[in-house]
Amino acid sequence: MIEVRPGGRRRIDRVLAADYIEGLADLPLEELRGRRDESAQEEADLSYLRRLLHARIDIVLAEQQRRAEGGSQTVVERLVSILADNAVGPAAGLGRHKLVEPSRAEAHRRHVEALVSDADLSDVGSLADERLAVALSTYREEEASVSSRRREVQAVMDKLNAEIGERYRAGTASVDDLLDAAREEPEGERG
């Protein structure tokens, strides 16, 4: 489960802290943008973790289906089509445009692997039915937790973006200032 620790030092602890979105109208525009960017990075990481979990869920479900139907082709032989089914299916998200890549991909992969440490998904055909059911349940519970936290982070992003947008509407922030600041940044720092 994705826990948030009040006063914690992790990015998710900061982004979901109650005071992170308090007094937004009083913050300088650069601080608002910094918080928005930090929350966007956390959202990207949670989205990546969620995709990893969906892949594991799809693999377990495919093996359960293969067993129920008496199929002979292994999950590994069908892996590309199993994972592609989710990639080309209807979008279920909020359609947010991602500007950042996950920053903790390896840590997320290890986290997902540790959830069901004795279920080797590279050989799901060798797992007992009960072990598959436990793996599926574990992955689904974790996915629900990650999705919930991701929605919370998205709500924070929405509030930060709304405040930034309001400043542009009110004329207290200008696109010209933003473009000037972007021109002044060294090439490697733009993002």
C-alpha cells in the first residue's frame, strides 16, 4: 500500500501534505510552478507503477484464462499480445499529457516484484491455482492503492494549475515573462 507519512521527506509526503496547497494565492508564481512540477513528477511515477501492476494483473489473468479454457500456448508465448491488449484498448485515464518521465522506474519495478516475491511470473504456468489467486489479489489491492494516491496527486496538480491559470487570467502573470525566463535558462535545464 502507498502510505503517506505526515512530515515525511519523500516527494509523495510533501505533495499530499495538507499545507502543500494552502495559501496558494500568497505564493510566488515560481513556487507555484515548482510545486506543480513536483506533483507532476510524482504523478508520472505513480502512473508508471500503476502500469507495471496492470501488466502483472494481465499476466496472471491470462494464465488463469488459459487454464480455464485448457489452452496449450504458454503465457510467455502470448506475452506480446497479452500486454498489447491493454496498450490498444480504450483509454480509462484522465487524458493528462505527460511532460516528465518516471524518476524511480527501477525502484518501482523492485517494489512490484517484492509484492509477490515467491510468484515467479516468468513461469506462471508452474504456479498453483491458489498462488495465482493470491498474486492477483495482491496486485489488484496494490493497484487500487496506487490509483487512489494518483487521483489525490492529480487533485493537487489541478489546484496548482487552477491558481497559475487564474494569475494569467487576472494579468498578474504573463506569458511574455514565462518565455523570457525560458530563454534565459541554460539549454540542459529546460523541461
